[in-house]
Amino acid sequence: MKIKGQSLKNLFVVLICMGLTQVSISQELTRILFVLDASNSMNGRWQSQTKMDIATDLLKESLDELKGTPDLELALRAYGHGSSIATAEQNCDDTELLVPFGPYRFSQIDEALEEIEPQGTTPIARSLERAAEDFPDAEARNVIILITDGIEACDEDPCAVSLALQRKKVILKPFIIGIGMENVDTTPFECIGNFFDASSEETFEKVLQVVISQALNNTTVQVDLLDAQLEPTVTNVPLTFSDSNTGKILYQFIHTMNKAGNPDTLPLDPVYTYDIIAHTLPPQKVDFQPIVPGEHTTITLEAPIGELDLKMEGRNAYKDLKCLIRGSGLQELVNVQDFNTSESYIQGMYDLEVLTLPRTRIPNVRITADKSTPIAIPTPGVLNLILPSIGYGCIQQVKGNTLEWVCNLDGTDTQQQFVLQPGHYRVLYRSRKSKQAIYTLEREFKIESESSVQIRF
């Protein structure tokens, strides 16, 4: 992202305020580590002064405006200031924590900035790697703001380092401010973090005040869950917001309509890029959703839902009958729904497997948005089985010339009861005392809805 005609001071304050927005939401501690380029190229002239003078002066002014901000700790690291490339070989270990984290570090940072003399190389990757050790822990919002006029000079990979630190949840996605980089390919910075190209030194006080005012206010989001007519009428759905870079869950809300009948406004931290999941059945997801700091962002997810109404035609003899719901032709489970209930699903085709004896499978059920799809199954009957002694056996369903296994008998009981769907069955039994297969006994029976059958061997 290139910002033309905006002062470097503006950028400092905007980015710092972006890092502070969460404070107004949850009062979480925020730590900001400034990583300042003090390589030899920072001695170069850039408009009214050297790049180093401009960077340090505007950084000091920006820090002054943060005095008195609660729940904020600052630190300063610099690189390229300890070894001169004019008198020695390139020193890729030339990176140093000048001011460690703590409250009220403003004067220490001011003094350290006065002492820095740019003279060395640009070890960005190694500075980011060492910066991970600068943060006391990962329990706060740990933010890095890198200020540089050049790219990595030590043949290392700052992108890989940045991503590793984010995945370990040591830091959030860094901010990089490029100064005087008109003739530099800034593409490599885009994978490190949020890159801002400051193309001039000009200041716009009124714009600065507007940016500060917006950034310090809660950044808000509205999630529109769209029905089949693409209207935002779907609601009461759980929403999960996670960090796209690390997968860490940051917020969870139940989608709500406000008193005006519109989707409710949610306060979010703009420093993150979000993956958002609407926990419909099945879930709907949007990835890598950026949030604009200080603005209201509307995010849309299509969620056309219809109802699946599961019913038993008569008296339900099952104690806890459930139905497995899958997408048509898919193995992944979408939901386990109780019978005699109604549940909402995203419109589409589904396969149903009712946990009756035997299983009742209903493929290719179409659920249509804004409509109810009723599914009814026959009422079961009951088999009461009385055995002369404990033994082995099973129940089979007769389907023409084939037999399908339904369930095994309980080998520890002589009186057993089975709730079965209407149909023709056989029961096989052999006493545990019988040591020959020829003593297997077999009975055929029929189950009808809301009736019972007794078999005594």
C-alpha cells in the first residue's frame, strides 16, 4: 500500500494508534517495539534533512502524543549503528536492543535516538529474529514497527522469520514504514507485514488529527448473513474471528439483530487480518478479511438456510433416536439431529442416516432456503426375546433372497428387548453350553408399527 503526500509523522501515529485500538476494547496490554534502520544509507539526504534526522525527529514527536496512554509499553531496537561498512566488513550481527520494554520509556527512547549514528549494513531478518527475545512474553499484544530505507542486505529471509514469529504467537503482523525508497523494489516487504511507503516529508496537521481521532476510536464490523434473496436477514448464528496468520481465535459472538432490525455492530482490533466462520450447518467461511482502522466494515457471507423437520409417524419407542446428516455423497458429518426436532441447514442436498434398527438411509434430501423439509419414518415395533440360557446370536433382516445383519444378541442376558423398524426378520441363537453348530436355532418373525412380538426358544 502506497501513501502519497502523507507525512512520516502521520504514519507513525496511525500505526501506533492501530496498535492501541484494542486497548479501548479489552484494556489488554500493548507492547510496541520500534526497530530503526541505522544503516549507512540513512545518512542520505531526503528533502529537508538526512533520512535519519527526519525519522528520529518525527518519531520523537509521535511518541510525545502517546504520553499518558494507559496499558502501553514501548521499546527501541536499532541495527547498522555499531559497525561501519567503510572501515570493516559487513556485520550482519549489528543489531541491538537499546531501550527494553517498560512503562514511561519516552525519555530513554529520546536519549537513545540522539546517540544513534548510522554507519553499517541492513540485517532486517536477524533484527526481527532477535526482536522476538525483546518481548517479555506472548500474553500482550506484541507489535513491531520497522522503519527502514532499504531491503535485507545479509542474504537472509525476513519473510520466513516474520511468519515464524507470528505463528508462534510471539508478535502480531509487523508494520514496515519505508522512507525515501522511490527507486527501491519494495515487493519483498509485503510478505514481512503491512508495508507503508512514505513518499514525502510533508505534514498535514488537520489530516493527522483526523487519522488519530479515527484510529483511537473502536474499529467496527458488521457481518451480513445473506438469505436466498441476498438480504441480511439470517441471524442468531455463532461467529468466530481468528488471526489469518496464526489461526489464534480472537473473538466469538452470537450474531444479533439490533433494535433497528440491522446486523449488530462488533468492535474489532484492526491490526489483524481475519478468518471468519459463521457456524451454520455446514459452516460458511471467509478468509483473509482485512479491517480498515477507524472505519466501519461490512462483511457479507451467503447463508441461505432452510429447515429439516424430523418426525416419527406415531409413538416413538426409541429412547434417544438420532439422525446423522451429511452432504450428499460426502463422508464428513454435518450434524447429529434428534428426532422430533427441527434444525436449520444451508440450502442444498443431504444424505440422512437414521440410527434405527436397522439403519434407515434417506439419500439426496433437498433442503430449500426459507422452507421446511419434513422427513417422517414409520413407527417401530418391539421384539421381546426369551432365551433358555445365555448364548450367541444375531438378528437379520429378510430382503427378498438376501439377509442383512441388524445387530447381535446380548451374550449376558436371557431376556432381551429390541426396538425394530417394520419388516421381516430372522433371529439366530445358540446356547453357550452347546459345542456344535448344528444346535443353532432360527426363528422368522414380522414386525409391524406399534406392535410387539414375543419369541421364546
